[in-house]
Amino acid sequence: MRPLPPTAALALVALGGVASAAQGVINAEFGAQAGGPVLGAVVNNLGGSMLVLVGLLAWPSMRAGLRALPTARLPWWSYLGGLGGAAIVVIATYAVPVLGAAAFTIAQVVGGSLGGLAVDRVGLGPVGRLPLTVSRIGGALLGLAAVTLAQFGRPLGELALGPVLLAVVGGLAVAMQAALNGRVSAVVGTGAGTAVNFAVGTLGVLAVAVVVGALSRLPANWPGDWYLWIGGLLGVTIVTALLVGVRSVGVLRTGLVLVGGQLVGSLLLDTLLPGGAGLRLPVLIGAVLTLLAAVVAGRGDRPRGPLPAAVLPGPRTGGVTSGRSPGAGRRH
């Protein structure tokens, strides 16, 4: 499958951001009713894994992609992208109560922007190396300013250095997740890349749940509202959108558009849900500026060379035989 045109890919990423905002609300409510946020993350990932299994049964292309993994000749660490999702779950569990959601979001975007610039610069993602230009750095700074504006008026917790650094690390982990998953999907397809993400991420979340004892405190009564169980479906949507975006425009712009979609989704939820905060002008302006930041960051982008430390396979696995990255020579 060839990468989508940048406009179409970023539109899908924006929808993934809206889904991410909804998933956050659902997972938080599920965790509150079930007795712990980590347990909500376990259910979320297991639900996504079950949907991936259904996809494997329904689509031969997904099965073909997984069968191609042994001959893909990617480094072993390329398959660890799902651990980034597990990492952000753990970090958010401990950092949000201390920092508050606003400070956590800003620190996470700092990490995501730095991570996006770094992994695009070294060519860790599937589009190849993207240089550190004034436009890309300016876009990252504009995105950070936009998210900071969107959090205006939200309560702050204790701005302790440790939790702030953890939130930054969480943003870096998400950027790494997007790059590694995109690297895998560029070789074996989006469906197989999604399957690898959920397999690795679910194992990571289960390991965390065992360490913190979440599985030893299962609730007597599970949440009964059906919509609290669709976090896995939203998770599959988000991961797929990220894979498509990273293959087309790189990690930085994908991350910025995802955040813009999250802000739009939060605005819709606050406006439509009973008891919501209603229309908040800072969030609306922040969403528009974040999407503008993605446009600024993409001015003059041109991949600079092949994927490092990997020999992409030939036509038998859908890879690239020329030694160039899938996005080489294509402007965004």
C-alpha cells in the first residue's frame, strides 16, 4: 500500500486526534468505575487486540503482512513501538494527579515535539531523514504555544520537577512509538503494523498491571454502560491514523495534527456532553493554531536519504528495493 497524499493522511490523523480525546474520557470514566486507571488501560488494550484478531481473520493482507515479518530484516527494536503506548499510560497514571491535566499536556507536547524533530532528523521513521529547518522548529514552537494557550484557565497541580520530566519522557515515548510503528508498517502494511503495536503494547500494559497489583483487585461489578467498552475500537483507530500519517509526512507533523484533533475533540465533548465546560475560546484558538503549526512545519520538507540501520526487503514483502525510503524524493 502506497502512502496516502499528505492532505488525506493528515485529515485521517486529525480524526484520530478526535478519537483520542474521546478515548481519554472513556478510559478515565472506566477506570473510576472499575477502581483503577491501569485496569482501564488493560481493558482498552485487550479490546483493541481482540479487534485486531478479528481483522486477521477477515483480511488476508494482514495475515500476509505478519507472515512477512521474519523476512523483513528490520532491527529487532523496530518492533517495540507499542511499548511507547504502555509507557504513556504508566506515566500519566502517576504524573497527572500531581501536575494536573493542563501542565501534563504541555509537558507531554514538549517531549513529543522534541522527539518528532529528533526522529525525523535521524530518519528513524519511514519517510527518511527530514532536516532541522526554520519552518520545522518554528512549527514545533508554534504548536507548543498553541497547546499552552488551550490550557489557559485549567487548574495546575504541583509543578514538581520529577513528574514534569516524566511527562516530557512520555511525549518522547509517543514520538518513538509513531516512528517505529511507521517503520514496520512501511514494510509489511498498515494492518500488520497495527497488529504488532497491539501485541507489544498489550504485553507492556499487562506487565505494568502485574507490577502495580491492578489485576489482584478486580471489581465486583464492572461498568455497565456500553460506550465505556469502546476504548479498544478508538485505540485501533488512533494507531492506524498515526501509521498512515507517519508514512506520509513524518513524526513531527503527525504529532502536531494529532494534538490539534485532540483539542477539537475536547472542545466537542465539552460542548455536547451534559455538564461539560462548554465552548472555550482558548481551546478553539489553540486547536486552529496547532493545525497551522503542522502546515508551517511542513514547508519545504524533503526526505534526505534512506532509513538507517535497516535493509528494506524486496517485492516479496512489499518493501523498497532501491535503497531509498518510501517517501524519498516526495515533497510534503
